[in-house]
Amino acid sequence: MPKPEMMFVQLKEEYDTKEKVEKVAAKWTQLLITNGLKIRPYPIDDNRLLFVVDTGMYDTEEFKKFALDQEETKVFEHKSQKYYPGQDNNNGVPDMAKLQEILAKQGISLGNEQQKKRRKKQGKTKRQKREEKKKRKEQKAMKKQEDGENTPSHGEKEEL
């Protein structure tokens, strides 16, 4: 069972009362439930919320993305690491989907699909290829021989 994760969100200065913070917590909770995330909010200061996730790291990452996209968020904090809206929040690790999209716009492909196709075609060993070639030759010879037996020779006339 995943262990609970705690995260903090500091709201912008205009959310300076407990009532405003509770209103944001209620709004976010409804949005999160709609998206299938079960996260419990706890207002702890005038502009600060504590969120607890019981379902592990996947939901933590989803919540982080959600919180950083909200207009009320000033700072998101998880495991003593602070994240800010609009900042590269992958700790310097590029998002592969974004990277592939940027490269595709420039006409550059990482070539994974072509390499996979090539590997499929080249999936046979040299021995397997030799054996297949030998079989094809044998089948061709047998077919030629069968065709030779079924066709009349030059000296024979075909009967009607």
C-alpha cells in the first residue's frame, strides 16, 4: 500500500483570510474529485494549504501539475522542493513528449519506429535466412520438375 504524501501550496497574497483559503480548498477538492484524485486539503495559515495524498506518487505528480496550473497558486512544495507556476518543474529533466514535439516541428525524428521496423525485418539469423533460401530453391526445382513432367516433349504430340 502506498504511503501518504504531504504537499504544501502557498496561495497568492490576495488569499489572505482563512475564509478565502477554505473557499479555494473547497473549489480544488471538487475539481480533483471530478478528475478522480482523492486528496484531502487542510488550511494551515492565512494563505497556505496542506494537502495529503494517500494513493502514492502518481497522484502526487498529477496534483502537482494541477496545483501549478491554478491561478491561485504562488508556490507548490513537496519534499522540501519548491516549484513555481510557469517554471520548468521537471528538475531539469526534459519531458520526452515535449522534446519529441519540438523535434517533429523541426523535421527531426528520433527514428524509434523505423529502427523497430528494421529490427523486425532483420529479426532472422543468417542460418535461418540460408535455410529459407535453400527451401525456396528446392521448391523452385520441384515446380520446374513437375512442369517438365506435365508438358509434352518435342517428340510427343498432345492428344485431344
